[in-house]
Amino acid sequence: MEGRVLILAPRGRDAALAADLLGQKGMNTLVCDSLDALVEHLAEGAGAALVTEEALAAGHRAGLTAWVSMQPRWSDFPFIVLANGARAPRTAAAAAILDSLGNVLLLERPLHAEALLGAVRSALKARQRQYEVRAFAGTLEQSVADRTRELETARESLQIALDAAEMGSWDLDLVHDTARRTLRHDEIFGYAGLQPRWGREAFLRHVVPEERGTVAAAFDAALEKGVLEIECRIDAADGTSRWVALKGRVHRDPSGRPVRMTGVISDVTARKEADARLAQVAKMDSIGQLTGGVAHDFNNLLTPILGSLDILRRRIRGDARAERLLDGALQAAERAATLTQRLLAFSRRQTLAPQSVDLGALLDGIVELVRRSLGPTIRVDVEVAPDLPAARVDPNQLELALLNLAINARDAMPQGGRLSIMVDRMVAGAGHPAGLKPGPYVRTIVRDTGTGMDRATLAKAVEPFFSTKGVGRGTGLGLSMVHGLAAQSGGILELASEPGRGTVVTLWLPATARAAGPLAGATDEPRVARPGSTVLLVDDEELVRASTADMLRDLGYTVLEATSGARALTMLRSGAQVDLVVTDYLMPGMSGAALIQEIRQSGSTVPIVLITGYTNAASDVPGDVAKLAKPFRQVDLAARLAALLEDRPAPRPATQLRIVE
């Protein structure tokens, strides 16, 4: 219907002739008998209307005028009006009728058929273009609506993403220094709601003073580069200090002048703190590796010193002055050995001998030593819970750890005070805040009434070589050693302190169902060798090997020396008969663990003692191999060898290794 021609010519045969002429040219026509009928068919759709002037003058035009005025914006319907052909000028009323139609083409009668056809064709073509405009406008409108929905969806998705990431967005007007922001933006700056005004200067006022100049320069540089990306610390309105990250992009006007900057902001305080902790862990690990290596080398030096002093001490009986000098030298060497134990404990490389330990009995054995060490101005209270399970820990290292804690407490109470040691049992559940594995534990709480520590000191308390005691009064390794012992034993160390309110140290150690064994007591005299006992000693360090060999010979052992694991295997395969093998762990070429493996694979059951300062020796050495930590005293070496030989028959058959092809 949109391409048809409506004809209104009520007089004579004008309508029929026009319809016939247009029909011959393939045009769709419809003859109307009144103005009302014309309006009705216009509403249905048409391409043009051919109307005589007298039909417009004689009919009721209100409906037609209303239809013309109600056309949509894209429509300007064409009317072809056939004039009366009178020579007199057109009246004002007749001119007004034509004006009311809007788009009118006036043809004077009589007219030629070609003129009529040309006018109708032009009107139809113009109307067709209007329909095309309507279609395009509809498509454009739909596209705008679709795009609007897409933008709304994207905006909602972006807001969801920003909320999930706890990020705020901002849009800064660079000309007027005003910004539109989301609520999360202002919350990051410590405000409960949106502030009435915000801009570049408001942001800079929150940046910490020492970074404000750098951040302002970064903003200025972003105007040139077009991109802003900074991280800085701010003082929030709620009194907290935070790290924030800003990312933005600059928008320019047609002349290239920066007019807007849009971007996002996020609170990265947690990440910054995690990065700092990770850096601290890496630093501590590096220091641990360094101190572990130094301590291992130092142990190799202390072993011959202690061994030689022990031998001399036994051979100068009766010389009081010499014995006094040797005792002083031994005490100094043992203090050095304690220092290396602390270094290895911090680096988690000391050799531990964990066993089931009754902490109540252990405290009974050292409490008098603790009281004498602290002096009369400090009261020492010990409370042990009944029915306490045994803890799995190295008792010697634990005694050293508790003494370290007691000495630290004494130094924190120069005017006197109270030290309480409490031991109880606890069960750690899942999700322990300090990462403790679920299970039963024995907890030792050491509490003092000393000066306490502030937050900064507390954060560094377990760092190696950190001390508040002043130069020459401490190594700074006491708490590091306790921390290392706890970690290696499968527990944790917790610290709590406030200035003026003392310090609480809590040591968690895993409980065990195995009964606690008796605590070893010290002895001054080493156990001599069983007659005829032969020891194969393997060590690549000549000084350590020679000193250990002298200690063994002084005890009555026959000693065969080997400078490497390969040399020891050659001697054994060549028929060397030995009752014991004593080998170092770290050696070039073949380690002590590899030597032990070769001996065991050969079928020999000869007792073996592994000398080491590293805990990782336990991971690749059979469990029945005895271990002796460096540096060791002659009495420790003698006790370990004598215990291994107690169950060996005497006289024993020759021990010879068969060669494994």
C-alpha cells in the first residue's frame, strides 16, 4: 500500500481517466469518493495523492488537516493538486487550503498526460526516500537501544568486577579539578560516605608528606604520557595508614589539551605487607644459609680443640694450675660450641636427637640452675599440669632454649621481678592462626614482669643478631635459636609483649604417646674401650680426623684412618677387621650416607656412628645408625661407642665385607 496513488476527483470522469492513465504505466491507484475516504486510506499507507482543487474547496477538511499535522517527523506526504485553470488570482482562502497540506505540487489544467505522469513519478520517488529514511531511523534507533543496553550491562558487569576486587573508580575533570567517584573510592580513603567535593589536590592531601612531591610529579608526567600508574601510602581519614594503587588514562579535547582522567583505585595494603613478609623470609633464609655454613666450619674447628683439651685434662692430674687453665679453656670452647648450636638452630641445621621427654622432670632438673642464674631479686615459679603427656623434642636443646628464655627475662627485669614457667597440654584444631598442624601439643609458657617490648621490637625479636642488650652483652641469637628448635621439632614459637607489662613466650611442642625415657646425666670420666676393639675412622678433614683418632686411641681403641668414603670401602673390601665405623657426613666424592649404604648393601651389620652437624643427614641415613653432633667431647664419643658395643659378642668373629659385583 505504501506505493499506491490515491485519487480524489469527484466531478465528471477525471478520476477514471487519471486512474486509467496511471494504471497503463504500472502504477497502483485507488479512487476515493470523499475527503473522509481519502484520510482513511492515507492512514493505511500511500505513496502520493492526486486531488483536484475543487474537491478540497467543497469538502470538510478538518480530518485531512489533522492527519497532515499528525505525521511522524520522517514523513512529508506529497499532494499533487490539479488547479481549476482560472485566470483570476487565487483567493486567500484557496491559498490557505494549499498551505495546510504542506508538501504540494500544483498543476494547472488543462495539462498534458506526460506532465501528470512526471509529477506522479517524482512524488512517488520522494515518498519512497521518506520510507527509506524511516527504515534507517528505525534501525538506528534499535541500534542505539541495543547499544544502550550493552553499555548498561557492561557498566553493571564492571561495577560487579570492581566490587569483587574491592576497587573504586574515578573520573577527574582536569579543568575544574572535580571528580566523580564510586562509594568504594571514598571508603578506601577512610570515609563512610561520598564526600561533597574531590579532586587532585584533595587526593594529594591524603598522601603521606614524604611521598607527596613524588606523587604530584607522577600526576604531571601522566598528562604528557597519557597514562597514570602509581603506588603510594596515604593517611586515611579514619586514622589508618594504607597503601593504594592508582591506574588512569588521560582524555584530550580535539586540540590535544588534557581535559579528563579516568581510572581505578585499590587498597593494596595487604599485598604490600605480604611482599614485606616474603622479603623478610627470603632475607632470613639467606642469613640462615650463611650462618649454617659458618657454624658447620666452626664446629670442625671446635671438635679437635675440645678433644685435645679433654685428653690433656686427663693427663695432667695433680697440677692444679694447669687443670685450672684447661678448665677455663674448656669452658670457653663450650661457650663457642653453644654459639654454634644457636647459629645452627637459627638456620634449622643443627642435628637434633628428638625423644620422648617428660617436661616436668626436665624442669625439675634445671630449675635450681635457673634460680641461681637469675639471682635473689627474681622469683621463679614453676607450674606443671598433672597427667602431662611426653613431648617429642631434643632434651639438651630444650634445656638450652629454656635457659636462654630465663636469661632474656633476667635482663628485662634489672630491678627484680617474677618469672613463671607453666607447662600444660593443648589440642590444636584446624585453621590455627599461626599455622600449627592439628593435634595434641605440650605447651610451655614463660612469662616475666619485665620492661616488655614495643611493636617494632617485637616484630624483630626472632631475627638473628637482633639484640636490645647493647654491644658485648648478647649475641642476638637466643630467641632465634628457640624459634629454630620449635620449627624443627614440629611446633611453633609465639611472642606477646607490651611496654611496661612484660613478655610472654609460648613454646608449642608436639605431644607423643610414647613413654618418656630417663634424661641422660653428665659424667666427667669417659668410658674406656673394650679390649681389642677396632674403629675405622673416616673423615676428609685432617685436623678433625687426627683429633678424633687421638681421642679414640686415648680411650684404648685401635684406630684405622681413611681420608674418604672410597678409601674406607677399599680397606674393608681388602679384609680390614673392625668393630665400629665412625664416619663424617659431608665429604667430597662419597658422602657418609653413601658409604653407609654401600656397607649395608654388602650385608654387614657392623655398628656405625655418623658425625654431622646437619639435620638433613637423617633423611638419607638408615634409622639404626647412631649420630653424634659436632662439636663433641671425648666423654660423648666414648659413651656413644660403648653403647653400640654393649650388645656385640666378645670375642667377636672377624668382620669382613664381601665384594659386590
